[in-house]
Amino acid sequence: MIVSTDSIALAQALFTPVDAGEVALDAHARVLVLGARDAQGWRGRAGPHWRCEQGFKPAHAALHAAGLCVDVDAGAGPFDAALVFVPRQRERARALLARAVDAVGEGGAILAVQANDQGARAAQADFEALLGQAGHASRRKCRVLWATRELARIDATLLARWRALAQPTTILDGRYWSCPGLFAWDRVDPGSALLAAQLPATLAGEVADLGAGYGFLACAIVQHCPQVRGIDLYEAEALAREPAQRNLAAAIASSGRSPAASFAWHDACEALPRRYDAIVSNPPFHDGRADQPGLGRAFIATAAAALHPTGQLWLVANRHLPYEALLGQCFGQVREVVQRDGYKVLHASGVRT
């Protein structure tokens, strides 16, 4: 995970009402931290009863490395306060606001922060719609919002609707399960669709999908590659587990075969626990706002290390991303299979040892 000065700016903005005396956080308060991707700028403020809730594996690891208590699910509470690092995806942001309201006891403080260019105006509108009257301030090109949890002011209809955004739901007329917070959560990503269309029916053996999301590519493999004996999904976002497992189970049932299948909550920038005959991937190429081709390069390095000598990698990427040089270092044969609509599908084989 790439950590930038944006993290420090968000933290400094978030604690503006605390430093100004608008919000009191007792040293021994039970505080729930939602959506934090690292602890830069606020680790020293955390008390002994602070709990972080984070399901994105690299961020979870960063918070743990900072010595904080972090879980995928921090429990029901009640907490005395909640701090929300608001994500850009609006549905996920609303789910986190609902989580904060549910977790904080009556009279507790809820604070939220978002960068101005990541949707802060919309975040303020949502915050005020859910919680009623709220304070707000701007600092370091970020907006911080705060309010006291008062049941009489909470919009119960919105709360119920936004609470549901944390749960799996069907998309595309019921063809797949997905969940807000995942990449391309409510659609088929065009890069993934292009890659799926290029995968040969002769793909065989044990296969892994790196950055599997809700499982679109894995399902395509189960449906169209009858010689695949097993498929393992690796995904860093814990929200993907349930929808991916549901989608994969449905694909296996409709295929009439019984390939082995598993889902691992795993950062694909890290080594895999076993080797494969083939790996497919639509790797991320950004972290927050920053364009980070290093993420895709890390996926390629992971794949090369996890393939058998005769294994093959099938990869889709935005056309401008410079992956070919690394692929050439890791594999003996590299070819561009197709280029269309701003994407390219690359095939690599002959792992270099």
C-alpha cells in the first residue's frame, strides 16, 4: 500500500474540532476508527480503548504494524465516539456512516473527514442528511464533519437503507452477487470482460485469480475451461468473500463439474502459499488518487514466483501501463493478445528461474 502526505492532511483535518474544543475525546474513551488506511498523523492520539475496523488487507496490516488494535469487524459497541475516514465510493461511504451511527451510543461523537477533491461536498450532504445538524470545517484541502449522536435527529429511513449497503446484493439482473466497496462493484469491469473473452478453453490444471473481486473471472474460468481442476481466489478486500463464494458456488453448480475452489483474504503483492499451472489477473493500478503501476508490477512478480516452470500468466491492463519490461524479465515468452477500448491483454509463459 502506498502511503502519502494525504494521510497526514486527513488526520490533521479530522482532529480540528477536537483541538478547537468543539468535540471532547476522553483519554479512556472507547473510540471506533472506520476506513483508516494507515496511522500517519494520528497514531499518537489513539487511546488504549481505540479499535480500528478495516477489511482491506494492506491497510489492516499497516494499522497492525503501528501497534493499533484492528479487526475486520470491531464488534457492536457501544462506543463513545467514531472517527470515519470517508472513502471516495459514495455507497461505501454511506455504509460507513451508518456503521458509525449504529456503533456509537446516544450522546457520543461522530467525526468524518474527506479530501475536498474526493467528494467532500457530497459527504457533507450525506452526513447532515443522516445525523441532522452538524459542524464542519476545512483544513489542508480536506473537510471535517462532526455531530452528536441524537436518536431524535437521525433519519431512520436513511439509516436502514445505508446499513444495507454493507451487505452483499445481487447485480446485473441477478447474475452476480457483489457488495459496495469492491472495485466495479455494480458492473462487469470492461478490462475483466476483455480478458475473460481471450482465455482459451484449453486452460487446465490449478488456477489462481489475483485480485479476484466478486469473482467474475473465476466464474468465467469455471464455465468455459473444463480442464481446470481447481481455482483459488486471492482478494485483499474482505467484503468480497461472501459474494465471491456465492458466485463461484453458482458457477460450479451450473457447470456440472466439481473443481476445487477457495477464497483467501490475501494481499496479492505478497507471496502465494502454493504454485499454479495458470494465473489470471486484472491488477489494480491506483491507490487512492495516485496512479501506481507498481501495484501491477507487484502482482506480476507474485504470479511469476507462484507459477510452475511451464505455467502461464494471463493479464489485462490499461493500455498505457508499462508492464512489458518486467514481464520480459520474468518470462521467456510475452505477447500482446489483443488491444481494445483502452485495454490490452498480455500472455506470458516460460517462467525464468
